[in-house]
Amino acid sequence: MVTVNLYVKVNTGLEEVDADIYFDDFNDNYINMAKHAGLYKSIWEPNVKSAKSLSILMRPKLGDIFEKYSELEKLISSHGYGTVDRFAEKVEKYIQACEKHPKSLIKVE
């Protein structure tokens, strides 16, 4: 599982701290779908630091999820967790958060 975070640096007057704006978990059931849709690197191993840059990379790939829907359905894990619709919903929410907070930074754990 990977946890994605968008955060900003906040100066409290005493110190600079990270303030989370958005977070979500993408469990390992989505790895094959993400790879097939071209989103694996953006979610699990982003090579950009800002949310704006990430949203620019991810937005065009969201349509690929729906274009490849039937192919992605075949990649659902055998225990049934992680549907294509749920994956698309999580990706969309992540992109929306990036677009809403374009100056935020990305942390993947």
C-alpha cells in the first residue's frame, strides 16, 4: 500500500511544519490497473514535487481508465478488492486535490 499526501510548509512563528491538505491510500490491488493505465509512476513513484505538475501528468491518463475499462476489469485481484470504478474515483479525487492546491508538495509513503 502507498499513502499519497499533499502538504504545504507552514511557518508557525517558531518553526516550519508540514500541514497535510489531502491524503489517500492506494492499496496494492490497484498496482496492475495503475500500470496498465499509465498511472503507476505518478501514484507510487512520482518524479515531480508539486501538485500542479502531477495533475498535468495525471489528468490525461484518467480517460485511459475508462477507455481500457474492460481490460482493467480483468486485472481486479482474485479476492475482488479494488474495482475499476473505485480506482477511477480515487484517481479523480487525487487529481482534483492537486488542481485545487497546485502549490502543495507531494509526499508518498
